[in-house]
Amino acid sequence: MIDQAVRAGTLDELRKQGRLVTKVGSVPVVVFWHEDAVYAIEDRCPHLGFPLHQGTVEAGLVTCHWHHARFDLVSGCTLDMWADDARGFGAEVRDGDVFVEARVDADPVGHLQARLRDGLEESISLVVAKSVLGLLDAGVSPADIVRTGVDFGTTYRGAGWGAGLTVLIAMANLFPHLEGDDRALALVHGLTFVANDTGNQAPRFPVGPLPTAEVPLRRLESWYRRFVETRSSDSAERTLETALADPAHLSEVESMMFAAVTDHVFVDGGHTIDFTNKAFEAVQMLGPDSAPEVLPTLVVQTTRAQRSEEFSEWRHPHDLVTLAAETAAQLQGPGPGQSSGADVGTIAWHLLAEQPFAVADALIEGRAAGATDEELGRALAYAAALRIVRFHTRNDHADWDTVHHSFTAANALHQALARRPTPELRRGAVHAALRIYLDRFLNVPAARMPQATSGSIEALNRCFDTQGLVDEAANEAYGFLHAGGSRAELIAALGRALLVEDAEFHWFQTVEAGVRQATAWPEGSEESALILVGITRFLAAHTPTRRELPTVVRIAARLRRGEALYEDENYGDDERT
């Protein structure tokens, strides 16, 4: 042991002083003399970094004086779970000298994954943040970190898929567009949402498939849609689990699940279509073997979802439900495999018509002009984004969520249509187009389109630090792109603007959908620029917040670097710039 150990001092010094401080590598270590024995642990409270050599030792514990967290002298582990564990070190006395050595962790990645689950179980954001930072530093892929969150979220939420898992997958999608520490911060946000979403929830108990594989897939599809129609969640789940017993059925299962979602009009304000798409994106990310775990968690929410045909706005003064059915019927049949040059941007502007029949005609005429299913979906999402671009700040602040719901639902439909177009998804696109029509009054008066010819990321960040600078932020973003600024740089800045806030569920949905849609258009296009303007306006309307969670992640990162936070006079300041 001595060959690898660090000499901390003499035993006489330790007995006289009660403690010695040293370093093992870059880690500060404190050695305690307690009850005639030697103990060594990390000299840094894992909560906020206060030096534990200034703490009190009694009964085999050291108590940090800053927030009174207590730590076992042998292992370094805490007795107060919110504080996280300190590292324990080996200590021994040889020839009157005290030596300290790092203990070998046989499976450091496994330990970090276990700590991540501990953080999720106890909903301790500091533990989650430290685990994510450690796993990324160890070379663990973001997908493997996400897998831990998905496993936890699908197991410990009786109601199934919800906001937490949606945010986690959205942040995994955003991850490649971010820079530096923002990547870890994105995963911490998503995992913290999962932890909060499972809090005080009963675990989920799968129903289980039928014990036979002899039911034809077409019959399982009819059963599933019938059971969703009659809100029979257990029956629908058992049917789905039976279909998923054969991995070869995954594509057909996707079609059947989206069909059930679009059997009714714009269910649950667009959340159901977005949740369903995010669940399939999770399966795409984690592999088809995750489908039996992930997809059945959608059933409860799908069967309980509100159906818009029950609302008067869809029936009067125009019967939009009947119009939707008639329009969808004209969009059936396979579309062109490749575009014949349809102007997708123009189709989108036609979808903003003032009359519902003109909206329906825009879809039909777009298809007749050769637009593919992907292009119709992209036009739909662009039209929804333009509602956000033109949303006037005179509207009730809560109405930002109205235009947001239309946009994120349209993005989900676009992604699903790009993967596997079906007649039922085209029907869903008609529903979303008419939802966008119903949002038209939120553009009366319409906000001015941005006109700036120059802008900067620095000025944009200042807009996010002051409430109400919605149009100013829009002009900075548009001007930055107009002057030749990099789309990737603006996206990274918008991602950071989201992540440095205590963002709410809808913000994550909107920003991720905006990035997906902006990057579906060519670099430098007006469509891409305006979509990012819409996201900028949405963020500027909701910032700033108290920024508590980002501070926790910043603390975790600085603790990993060994910084003495308690000595920093600027501790707690925003580090956006």
C-alpha cells in the first residue's frame, strides 16, 4: 500500500491536532484521529464543497458546519441523502507516519449509474448532475444515460408516459446541437423532469401479453383501436403487448398506435400525438428491444385523452369535424415518393387562410401539386411556427401555450409522416391544420415580421435577461442570421437560453421542435430563419426565471474540478455570457 500512498504527516501530529490535510492526486483529503483509529475521507463536502476538516467529529461521523450534512468516517457516505456521498480513502500508520491511498473502484461506471438511479429515486438534482457529468467524462454515450432515465420513468410512473420522459427524449435530440457543458445540462434537465414526474407515483405494473401468438396482427389492430375508443386501458395494453411480442411487428404497431390517436380529433390538445412520437423516437434511439418496455406506457394517457370533437369550437360556427373527415378522404392513396417541386413554403402560408375551407383546399391542392407526405407535414409545422412568429404580445400570456401546442403537435406529425406515412397520419395532419386555423385570432393584430439586417448573440442574451423583450429578441436573432451568422451558433445559443432557466415542460417541447423544424430547411432559407425567430420570441416571453437547477449543475461541475466554492465571492452569479 505504501508504494501508492501519500504521506499525510506523523501519527504524533495527527493525535495532537486531531486531523491532517493532504491531497491524493488532485483530491483534497482529511485524515481524522477518532476513538484511537485513523480515518480518511475527501476534504470536501459533496453538497457545496465546504472543507470537512472544519467540521465536527463524533460517534464515527463528521458533520459539515455549512448545512449540517453528516458523513460516515469509514466510507465517506452521507447519512443525509440530499448531500450526496464523499469519497472514502484507505489510511494506515507505518513506522510512525500516516499514509493515505485512494480505494480502487472495480466498476466506476457501474457506480455512477447506480448513483444516477439513487438521484432519480430520491429526486436529488445534485446527485443526478454529478452522475451525468461523471458518466460523460467516462465516455458513456448519451443514449446509455438516457436509457437509465427511460428505464426508471417507465417503471415508476403508474400513469405511464408523461412530461418527464418527453422532456428527456427532447433533450437527447437537442444534445448534438449544444456546446460544452450545456450538453450535460440538457440531460440533467431531462432526468430531473423524470424524477419529478415519478415522485409520489405508484409504480407501473404491465398487464402482460396474451399467452398465444396466434391472433392475427390485423385483428390485434382492430382490437386496439376499439379498446382505445371505449377507453378500456387494460384491454388496449394487453392487445398492444401481444402485438409487441413479435419484434417484426414494430412498424405495424407504430401505424396502429398513431391510427388510434387520430381516430378522434386533435386529442388532448396535441399532447398525445407528441407523446406517441417521442416514445417512438425513444425506441429509435435505444433500439427495438426497448419497444415492449416503452410503448405500452402510452396506453393510459391515450385512452383518457380529451377529444376535440366534444368542444363547441370544432362544431360552431363551422362543422370542422365533418370538414376534416371530408378533407382526409381526399388525401388518401399513396402520395408521390419524390417531390415534383411543390413550393412547401407557399403551401404553409396558404394554411394560414382565414376560412377553414381554404385551409382544407391548401392541403388538397398541395398534394395535387406533387407534395410528398413529408413535405405536407413540413408545411404544416412551418404554418404553426408562423403563428408563433406573428403572435402579438397584447394577447393573454397563457395563449402562448395555445400556439405552442399546435406547433409541437405539427412537429410530431411531420416526424411521424417522414418515418412511416399512413392514411391515418394524413388525417391527423388535417386535424392539426384546422387547429392552426382556430388559432388565427392570436395573430390579430399580427406581430410585425422581423426586419433587422444585423444582430448579435450577446445582445440576444441580454434580451433573455429582461422580461418582455420579445420583439427585440426576435430582431436580434433574425438580424444575426440575415448578416450571415451561423444557424448552428444561433441554435446553440437558444439551447443555452433554455437550459440556463428553470424551464417548464412546454418550453422544452417548443425549443426542440423548433430546432428539428429549422434544420429541416436549407441553411440560409427564410423558412429556417423565421422558425428560429418564433422559438426566440417564445423564450423571450418567458424569461428570466430564478435559474435554480442550472446553478446546481454548475456547482456539480465546479466540485468535479475541485474548486473551493465557499471562497468565491461571485458564487451564484449568472454565467450565461
